[in-house]
Amino acid sequence: MGDRLADALQMLERGESRTFKSIPPEPTGTVRLDVTESAGTVVKQWFVILESGTARVRRPDSETPRPEPDAVLRTDNDTFDRLVRGEERFVPLFFRNALVVEGHLGLVHMLATVLFAGPPTGHHPRDFVHEEAGA
């Protein structure tokens, strides 16, 4: 099992976003990330608590109670790895049912936007216009 998701979550907790200069202050809540194997069995979980532009990442253990999630994002490790590397995008995967979202979709989408990189060759439309205007 790769550690790309764990590395991306550590970056997020340090306040480093792949798409924003800072984590947006809204929405707030807790997202549980479930990593599954091919049979759909959950093998790893993380809880990401987003509030006031900060992120805290927790792994469940026997000593601390599990927070009640406002949303759940569930998919297999390979899909999480492709999201982290920027080879896949959240919205198309969602519409293809390659990942499952339960609960607050807006919260999960915001987390996906700050956690997962876009395509390596992707450009924001504004950046493209500025590049074209300067040429």
C-alpha cells in the first residue's frame, strides 16, 4: 500500500495546499477517508477535521474516540494514489462511481480540491488568458 495519501494528508495538516495559498475557512466539518481493497473492505481510515482554515488529521486508534464524520469519502488505494499524483480528478471519478461520497458533498469536494493535485499539465483558465495576453 502506497504512502502518497498519508504524505498528502501530512502536507495538508501543515497548511500546505496543492491548489490554494491557504485552506479556505468554509465549509467546516469532519471527513472520514476510507481506503478499501478490491473487495470493498476498509483497510485504512483517516479523519480530517477542517475548521477555520486549518486541517487536523487523525488516524483512529483504541485510545481516542472516533469523531463523528459529517462526510465519508471511500475508494481504493490505487484511486487515492492517482488523485494525489494528479492523474485523476475528483468530479469525474465521482460521476463514474469510482469513489463513494456519503454525507456533506460540498465538504468532501472542498477537501478534494485542497488535498489532491490537478492534472500535471492543467492550467486554470485565468492563467491561460494571462499567458496568451502577455504573448
